Amino acid sequence: MPKANSARIAEAQRQRQQISKKAEKYEKYGPSTVYLQVLGSGARGVPNTLYLFTDQKRYLFNCGECTQRLAHEHKVKLSKLDHIFITSKTWRNIGGLPGLSLTLQDVGVPQITLHGPDGLDELYNATRRFVIMKDMQVTMAKCSPSEDFEDNVMSVKYVIL
């Protein structure tokens, strides 16, 4: 098994942090452009995945199997992704997370935040043997109806079903 090129990943992470520091001065303002890309419509063999991107941040809603393939086909760059929102803890919505996480780690994303139902982090515990996340930190956001996610781009209200 080939060794991961940790020096290349560290350099990519350093470059990404420099770019995000430059962009921090614009974060007090709202984004000037907002796009919503439907990566997968939920048809047979295709996950139901949305990609929201602005000139400041990127968000992914659901991550079924083949999400990174669809992103590549639609020429969507996932290297600036910060947050992934999962609507329900079913394989149809989370099946692509392990592979996507490895790809994000490889392009130098230092941290990703998962928003979703309780127990979502158990997927990473179950796949720890073959999904080795040593260069990227995966954190779980506290999702409760009393606390909303809010940043300068959007606000998301959590609804527990």
C-alpha cells in the first residue's frame, strides 16, 4: 500500500488556511453570489445531493454513494467544502461520506463539520480500519432544535423528526 504524501497534504492545508485568512475580512458582509447545484436528483442509482456554494463558503446537503463522481462530472470543486448537512441517517444519505472524506483529506481540507442526527460519527468509528483520517479533522456539530447553525452566509434550523 503506497504511503500518503503527508508533505503535499500539509502544503495544501497551509495554502488553504492562507486563502481563508485573506477571505476573513469579507466575512462580515454577506456573499455577493449564491449558487445551488443539484448534484443528484435522487433517481435510481443517483443520490439526492445538493451543493450550495458562494464566493465565501461551500456546503453539501446529503452525501450518498457516487457523490464525488457526480461532483467530478459536473466540474464542481469540493476542495473548499466546510460543512456537510445530513437530513437522515440512512445509507442513501451517508454512503458517500467515507470516500468523500478521503478525497477531501487528499486535496488538503484541514477540517470538515458534519451536521446531522445523533450517531453520525459512528460511521467513522466503524470505518476506522480502512478510512484513515490523520490529516483532516472531522467534527460533529451539536444539532438540537434549540440551537441553530448560523454564519454570514445562511442560517439552518435543525428539526428533529
